[in-house]
Amino acid sequence: MLTLFLFLQEVFFFTQQNTARVVEAYVGEYASGKSEMAINRALELKKQGRNVTLVDLDTVEPFYTLRTLKNQLEKKGLKVLAFSREQSFGLGETGAMLNPAARWALWQEGDIIMDVGYGVLGAQTLNLVEGAYDSPELKIMAVVNYSRPMTGNRERIKKYINSLGRVDAIVANTHMGDESTVDLIKEGNREIFAVAAELGIPIFFQALDEKLRDALEESWEIPVKFIKRFMPAAIW
Amino acid sequence: MGMIAPAIPKSWYLPSKPHKFCPGCGHGIVLKALGETIDELGIQDQVVFGCDIGCSLLSWNFFACDSTQTHHGRTTPVMVGIKRSRPELITIGYMGDGGGYSIGSQHLLNSAVRNEKVTLILVNNTNYGMTGGQMAPTTLPGQKTETSPFGRDVDLTGYPTRGPEFIAELTPDSAYVARATVSKYKQLRRFLRNALRNQMEGNGFSFVEVLSTCPTNWRTNAQQTWHFLEEEMEQYFPIGEIKTPFGKGDK
Amino acid sequence: MPKIFEANKKAFITGNEAVAWAALAAGAEIMFGYPITPQNEVMHYWTRLAPEYGKGFLQTEDELSAGFTVCGAVQSGKKAFTATAGPGNVLMQEPFGMAEAMRLPLFAVIQQRGGPSSGTVVYSQQEVTLTTFGGNGEGHRIVYSTATHQEIFDYTIKGFNAAWKYRFPTFLLGDGYQAKMREPLEMYNPEERGIEMVKTYPLVGLEGKIGEDREPQHLCNIYSLEEELYEVVMKFAAEHEAISPELVEYEEKECEDAEIIILSHGVVSRAADDAVKILRAQGIKAGYFRPITLRPFPQKQLREAINRRPARKLLIAESAYGQLDRLTKQEIYGETVAIENLFMPGVGIIDYDIINKVKSIL
């Protein structure tokens, strides 16, 4: 069995350039944690005193989207381009409503974090954002949770990442909700790193619920971002 | 002098004979042609016959073939469900003009678009027979029925549905679409054979509308019945193969 | 059949995905469906998985067609299913009725949304009456109301088996919350849990030469005489009643000394469970009763639970305006326990809603 050490010779990391602004789009499998990663990333940048806009590009889901959290996140100082719960009508059966402002998201000043919903067309959703693919700043982050059956082994992860189109970096987000353990996360992320190495795609970070901060005994070689899970409260 | 026994198709189910269709009804002719075709093709054991509600319902145990009876208009999806699950079976849906063109039209239309590999036979007698002679999608302009007592007014209810014509528009070239009449038996047999062959060869959707007679609800004697069929119906609804993968088609 | 899961595997998924995986594990062969929220991901995942496992799928023109194609598929001997919600469930009552009349082993998943009419696409428990007693018949059906993703997985497998064993149309009644929530569950191959999958068999398209090896099958659902139909319906009723004792499932907690029993089903029972724990900690003698089968209903067990102490009150909590309440009252007719209710149609119920209600009526 390959060890984490062995991987480290092949796995490489994504470092966000010190550009004028950060533009990141989070894509990935259904329920892989795209919105969660996008929210946490936006808040992280906000804490650095930056001007951050969070964009809802989830065209599939009425549930578990940023929309229900819009007001809460705006109180934290983020600009959120999404319909709020009150502004939605009939959920358009369902989420297939794009806030017109999202189309022009890149015209916003400051950092842009985009939460892209799932779907067989993958990152193509970014076609809906004016100028996205021409943007030199755009980085597409694929979020992968090894506990999701469709990305539950190396073969499936590879197939899935390949189906997404352009991917600039991978976020390893293995978890099992309330039943997450450090071991489970490590084991799952190890598989994700192996695939990333094989595909030559860098790892941006691995996500770890802040509740597990104390359970983490050793320092992990691959950068960990502690995240707070907002989405369980996002049910309509 | 003894009676000459009529030739009964092998695929008919004898315990259900004599059948219960009215004297002069065209269903018996269609079902005889279908029975002979099933015999000729040797497919009795592979056929699943499905019948709709309406007079076509009376065929639920007509054949010595596995048969199932459905709801009004829903024979098409039941046949599609069987065929999609067991492609080796030969599914024959049997329905009237109400079931096919009215209450079940969305199923007919969409199964045609999907080129489902089923054979549907639709009997057009210009009225709802079993419920007592109401107006059907195929009722001719001016024709009196219980719900068009002063004759079908096309300003109010539109023109009769030309089913095979619209199905031909919806289907690819591998489909088979024809309109037959009980007044031309040999042609009817040929069209039914082609419709079944088309399914057996896995080509695509196969649809035959058969112009038929309903003396009971038309309140016509034998001569008048035949006259209405040949002079009125066949004039309005052209007979022939509208789309066929087998040669040029019989116009 | 190839194994679906290499090992019993924990997964983090939504309820809709759990249906698709469980159907696969149960050996389902074909799905027919029509898009409606909140059940769409059942189809999304079935269609992703189908080619990999040699399964069939057809997106039909509407829910009538989805229901009737399933009727056809099961008649041909294939394990088929569909999933729907709300107005789709209304349309499917027609094919469900045919399945009832012809005793077809149809299995359907219902993810309840708000009603009446288009309502909301979110959540409700307002399809209880429709799913248990919809159609122009007598409700000779089997209805499992699940509360967790693990149950969605378990009862999907069980549902296919019940349908094919008893030949009454069988339903898994979920809701929008269960459809979309994400939680861990264990997915398994039924055989490895000692669950034997009931063998399917055709009702039409049988083996053998007609007239030599066998008689032709003539299935019908229409009768000429009142008496003929009467015989059939009475026979179905007797059979449905006879199998009820082995079918009924329920969950009961803390009813031995309960002054008040909280009755709920589906996802609301999770709130009721929490509420009872909190109330008990506060010294209030609350009990919990949850029918898992809404049809047949565990009426004997509920009567026993009520009469144990006996309880003074029965609080019926549901995200509908009295559908579980009506079902319960007809089942426990004659009991003198005072029945109170917490009706929140189309709205989620949390533990505090129940606790506040309990405190207001004790």
C-alpha cells in the first residue's frame, strides 16, 4: 500500500498567486461540499480584510444553496449575489433561476468566489458568467468527498474529474457529516491525492471540520483549512 | 345442406367465441385479419396483446395470446413498458379513436417521437361506441352524435384528427405508418403484416389506423353502413401506407 | 447478479441517491420516471448508474405514462419502479389503481412536497391520504413511511420484496427533506445481510407453447357484473387483512408510563424522538409512537401503547392538516384517550414545536 509519504513526491500544491484579486469557482459532484467550501473560502478572504463577493451559480438545487444563507452571510460582510429566500418564487421548479447579477459577477470589484451547482455539464456552467473563461484570474477548484459513492474510489474520482472539463486544483473534502473522524478523512483524502497526482492536478487544500481540530494529533503535510459547516442550516 | 365452417385463425381463443361485437361491427374484421397475420408470421407465443377501454376492450380474451387490458388511453404506455423490459416479445396495442387520439394522445404522440418498437392498431369508427355514440376526435364534419346532436360544427370543435398523417410527421424513416379500411381486406392484412414485421425486425414504431364500421351507433342498415365507410370516411381519410421501410408503399 | 457494493460501505449521500443505490442493490431492472421536484436525483443517479450495471431507464412523457410503463414492465416479469411527488403522485393514482386492481408488484417512491396543487417543491406530509387511499379503490396497498436515509435504503429493498411477495402496490413515502438532506448510511448487498430477494416472474410473455404447454394469459381489470367485482374486492380485502400482522411495523419508546404519547411518522418522528428525550429530562412523562407502515396501520400496537398506563393524551404531530390524524382515528376508533394535535401543513416541525405544544396541553 502506498503511504502518504510516497504521494508527497508526486502531489503538488496549488498556491493562489498574489494577484490583485482572487477569482475562484467551486465545482464538483452533487453534495460534494461546493457551497461549503465557497462560503468558507469567502469568509477566509474577508477576514484578511479583502472585499469579497460570493456568487450563487447553483442552477439545479432549491435546497442547500447559498440563498437561504444570504442574509446571514451578508451580515458577516460578504456581498452575496443570490436571490434570498424571500425573493425566490416557486423556486422556478427548481433552482434553474440565475440571478441576473451573477452573469456580470466578474464586473464586481475585489475577490469573486463562485459556487457552481452540479450537473452533467460540469464546469460549463461558467459559460453563464460573462467573460469567465477569458479571465486570467479564474481558477476552477474541484471539490471531492471520498464518502460520496460517485467519487468513492480512484477510478470513479478520475472519471468524475475528467468529466468536469478544465480543473485548476482539487479541494479534498472527505467527510461523513456528524460521523466524520480524522481517520476516515485521512483515508479518503489519501485516495484523492493519489488521483490528483496521477492526473497532474495540484491540491489546493483539504478541508477539516473545525470541530475536529482537537482530534488532529500530528500536523498534516497537505495544507488543512479548518472549516465551519454552514450548509446544514441551509435547508429551505 | 350443411354449413361450411368459417376458417378460424389458429391464434383465436375459441372459448371466447362467438365474440361480443355488434352485428356489422368492423372490429371482427380487424381482429380476424390480425389473427391470420399472427398465424402467418408464427408469432402467437411471442405476442403480448394489450387492449384499451371502449369497444376494443371486448378483445381482452379474443386471442390465444398473452393479453392484458389497461385503462382508457393507457394501452400505449403499458405496451411500451413491456417492450422496453422484454424486447424479445411482440407487443400489439389495440385501441379506438378516443383512446388513441383523445385521452391517450400524449402517449401516442410521444411513443411515436421516441420511435418505440411497438405495434399499435387504432380502430377509427368516428364515434365513442361503448359509451353510447358520443363525438370522437374522428367524427366527420356535420356528423350527428350524442354530443354533437346538430352535427359536428367544425367552428366549435375543429376538424377530424388525421392520425397517421401526424404520426408520419413525428417519426423517422424506420417507422411504419398506414391507414387501412375494413372494406379492403387483403390490403388490411398486408398493412398489419408490415406493421408487425417492422417491429419484429426492430426497425421502429408501427402504427395502423383502420377505418371501421359502427352500425349500432350510426343507426345504419348494411347498405348505409358500407356507404358511409366507403363514400364518406374513405374520402376524408385517405387509405394507404404513409411511411414504410418496405419499398415505396401502397397508396 | 453482480455485487453492487464490494464491502458494506458507509456513504454520505442524499435520500434520493439512497433510493437509486438501494434499487440497484435490490436488483431493480428498469426505472420509468418523469421530472418533478423533489425526487429528481432518484432519476439523476439511476441514469448515471444504469449503463454501468446494465439497467434500463425511460423518461416518459408524463407521470401517467411513468406509472403505466411500470405496470407493463412488472407484468412482463421485470423488477421496475418509479418515483414522484405532489401533482405527479396525483396523476399516478390512475396507474396505481390499476396495479391495485390487477395486483401488480409495482414499487414507487413518493417524496412529498407541499400541496394542494403545485404547492411548494420543498416539503410536506400532505400525501399521506393520497398514497394510502388514493384512487377509486379501497387502498389495498403497502406504505412505508421512512425517517432516515438508512431506512430509505432498507425499506426500498424491503419494498421491492413486499411488492413481489404480496402483489399489492408498495410505496416508500418520503418527503422533500429526506430527499435532499445529506447524512451517512451503510449501503450493503441484501444477500449479505441474509435478505433473500423475492424472485420475479412474468404475468404475460410466459414460457411455453400456447395450447400445448400452457393456456394463454388473459389479464383484465374490468368486470361485467356487480357481483364479480364484489368477489374480487372482498378477496383482496381479506388477503390484505390477513397479511397485515406480518407487515405492520412501528417504533415505540417510553410508552410504559407515559401520560402523553406523541404520535408522528416519517421525518417528524425525529423531532418527536428528541422532544420526548427533552421532556423526560424535564420530568414530563412523554412517550413516542411511530407507525412505520401507514398501510397497514399498526392499530393493535398503538391501542396497546395507549392503554398501558393508560395515557391521558395522544398528541398527533404532522406536517399536514390532519391526514395522519384522520388515519389514526379510524384505526383506533373506540379508544377514549384525548386526542390533541399539532398540524403544520407543509412546514417542518422541530422538537421545540412539539415541546411547546405538550406543555400547553398538559
